[in-house]
Amino acid sequence: MMKICVIGDSHTAALKRSWSEIASLYPQVSLTFFASRGVTMSNLKVQNESLIPHKEFIRNQMLLTSNGRSEIKDADYDVFLLYGLKCDVCFISRDSFYSEQLLQQLIYDTIKNTASKQLLEKLRKITQKKIWLGHTPLLASSNINDSMGNDAYLLGLESLNVGYYKKMNAELVAQPINTIVKGRYTHERFTIGSRRLSIRDESESEFHEPEDREHMNDEYGKLWLQHFFDIAS
């Protein structure tokens, strides 16, 4: 049994909801979610071998999303997954020249001041286990006529891994390629029917506004998890 701790923001709702549908297909995997809207999860405190909330409302949301756990203990999990949390990607064209200094600055600018970086550094104070990261989904676009490939996206992701994440025994995961259009957007069908992260009761999960281009639906969550399990296994 691989026990995975998922720490995230509102984007985690797509994973959490889809996991309830496909969990039976992965009896060898266990997921525990700790999530809150915005970047509040980055405010967790390091205490002994755990990350703990310092405010009651964060504790309450952790209890809700994890089904009863209020702290993240290293001993309880095999690997960790940071999802969303302002984690971003950069795009690097193979046709352009980047000096080493420029490339390092691009990597730094992409990662600095993100909740995901803050949590990664805090996790490293309590564990040496593998940490995976899933970036905030690429914005949705309805224009799928452009034939631009995925090279710039994949090269940017590889550069972030080589330039920073692998040094932290961490790895940034690409979103499923079949969800990407125009090389830098998510197909708009994956935003249809997306729901907000529940912060009080599961029955209160509301739909996002139709014009929301950032949050993805359960179909996307299912594809992302299946893709992740293929990599992590």
C-alpha cells in the first residue's frame, strides 16, 4: 500500500472528488487530503516530525478534507504531493538561446514566493521522502485551432526540475498532455461543471462561475490522478 499525503489549495477539489470515483481501481494506493482555499496551507508550522495548523479555521478545514486528521505526520505517509498552491510553470522555446544566468533567473522568478515552495521547504524539515508537485492547471482556452506543440511547456518543466526541484528530492509533474491545447492552455471542456473546494460540509460544494478558466472538473481530476499514479509507481 502506497500512502500518499496530498496538500493543496482549491484546485485540489478536482482530485478529491474524482478520487472517490476511482479509488476502488487502485486498492494499492491510499490518499489523504489536506486542503484549504487560497494559500493558507502555506502557514502550517513545523513541530517535531509534523506540520500543524496555527489557526483554528485551518485546523477545521484540515479535519474536513482529511476526514478527521488535524496534523501532517511524516510517519503516516510514504510520499507527499503538493498540488496547486501557486505552483507554476515556465515556457522555454528550443529555438531561443538562454544563457545560464537568464535560465536560473527564470527558474527563480517562477518558483519564488509561491506557497508550494514554502511548503516544500517546510516538508524538508520533517521528511526526506519523495515529494511530488502538481502545478496549478494551465488556464483554459476554447480556441483549439492553433497547432503549437507542447515542446516549450515540457522543456520549461524539465528546466524547473533540473534547476531546482530535483535538488530537493522533489519532482514537478506535467499535467496530462491530452488535456493541453495550443501548447500552453487546458481544453475548456475540463472547466465545465467544476466545483469549489468544500470548507464546511461535502454537500455544500458549489459550482464555479461559468467564466472561471482556472479550476478544473472531476474529469480532469481523474485524468490527472491516473497520470500521476503511472509516474509515481
